[in-house]
Amino acid sequence: MTRVVRFHEYGPADVLRIDDIEVPTPAADEVQIAVRAIGLNRAEVMFRNGAYLQEANFPSHLGYEAAGTVKTTGSDVSGFAEGDAVSVIPTLDMSRWFTYGEVINIPARYVVKHPAALSFEKAAASWMKYVTAWGALIDQAKLTADDVLIVSAASSSVGIAAIQMGRSVGATVIATTRTNAKAQALLDAGAHHVIATAEDDLAARVNEITGGKGARVVFDPIGGPAIAQFAEVMAVGGILLEYGALSPDEGTFPQFAVLGKSLTLKGYLYTEIVGDDDALARAKAFITEGLESGKLDPLVSRTFPFDQIQEATRFLESNEQIGKIVVTL
């Protein structure tokens, strides 16, 4: 029997339960992993609350990220051996290929041998955020050293990843956050500049930093009124990649800024990368090299033991963290 986290109904963190189940042998294309660390994501909170793109079939598993060692492999799998240290790239179905468990089965295309020097905790904190940031900034926005990048809600794990991704190609990175409480932490994480949107004048500060040119790339999970605010401080020909909808308000379409500066506003989904074999291979190569060189260094906010999965999830929902929350086994 193997301990796994499941929920039997939608609700708050209290509905998460640790159940004992039999984990089947891996399918022909799967790798079976003994989990050492699990990375938590907001998508899992939304899934548990019934607010995600995917509906749960109860009792439902969950989880997108993990790291551990290979136990065994399916008959069609090559390139992995028992004992290999590996980490999991989020799949397209967290209920079917879950990570909240002591032993998990994951299709081999979503399993990566991570650099030997990387801890299991940091490995479990890597792939969702770096693949998300890579797909938007490197693959789609074509970010370069000549660009100014604005990363909003920058204290999230994806925000920190975007800061590091921008720095890795030499771009100037502006991090935005609501207040200055996290400003120093964001500077320490690699941002060149921090703007507190509730305390500073966004337009004035971006104008000052860019010499009036504006930012060519904006990476935003907030949406709503923030889209129009960012459009006003973007450079001619700029692109805004919207990867979330944290704002409860829709906001207004910034037609004059879009037309006047020939802007691109694009909705971006992580699945655009993991659903494409070529894009996923390029993401794996870029991120693995970054992890090996140290240009990409996963920031772990706090770790919790497996038995405290409810407490770990509540901390995730508190928004107090800077970086990733990890559960260890």
C-alpha cells in the first residue's frame, strides 16, 4: 500500500486526506517514481475548489510537480534506470498522473533527469514555473538583452522564475508587487527594479527606468484593470502575455494604447508548451542548462512534511511566500 493525498469533495484545505491505496505497475510508457519532494501550485488549489479547467472525479488525486528516484519503468521506456534522480514536468491531467503521493506513475515524456547537484526540494520546485516562464518569454516573446521586461505579481514562484529567466538572457527586469514589503526580497531574487503598484506611480517609474521608451515585454497573471495599466507603459511593438486571471474584474480594453503602439495582447497557457513535443524538448534543454549553470536557481520559500499537506496548502493560499512551497517525504 502507498500513501497518497486525495479529496472526496470540493472545499478548503480541510478536505485533503491521506489515503492508503495500491499503486499499479507502470504502463508501457510510464516511469514509476519513489517521491522525495512535491512542489505545490495554485492550479491544485483551484482544482480542489472546483474552479479549474478540469473537473474532479471523486475521490480525486491531484498534483503537478515532484522529484524522487526511479523505482521501475514500463516496457517501452528507455533512458531511465532504477535509482536515477528525476523530476516531473506537469502533465496535462493531474488527476490521472498525480504527484501527491509516496509512489507515482508518470509518462516518460514528462520525466527529466535533473542535474546531480540539485536537491530533490529544488528539483520539485523547478518545472512548472520555468516551463511557464520559458514558453512565454523565450519561445513566444523572443526576449533578448536589449529588452525591458515587466514581471507582475513577481513574488510568486512563476514570478521569481521569470525574473531569473529574464536575467539569464541579459534583459532588464522590473518586478511589480502590491506594496514594498517584498521589495528587497525581489531585488535579492534578481530584479533590477521593483515597483509597488499600490504605493508608487507605475507610469512615472517605468518612464524613468526606460528613458521614456517603455517595456517591450509584460508577463502578467493578474488581468482585469492591470492590462490597461500595463499597456500604457509598454514600448511600441510590445507584447503582453497574460497567463492568469487573479483579478475578479474584467477591466477595459486599452484600444488607444494597443492601436497607437501596435501592441500584442496574448493569452498564454502552459499547455501550449507541454502539449507540443518540439517545444517541450527545447524547454527541457534550456532549463536543464540553466539549472546546471546556476543561472536558474529554484527559490524554495518553505518546506513541510507530507503529513502536514493541509498546513502547506493553507500557507500557499496565504500569499505570504516568496518562491515555491515544497512538501517532503
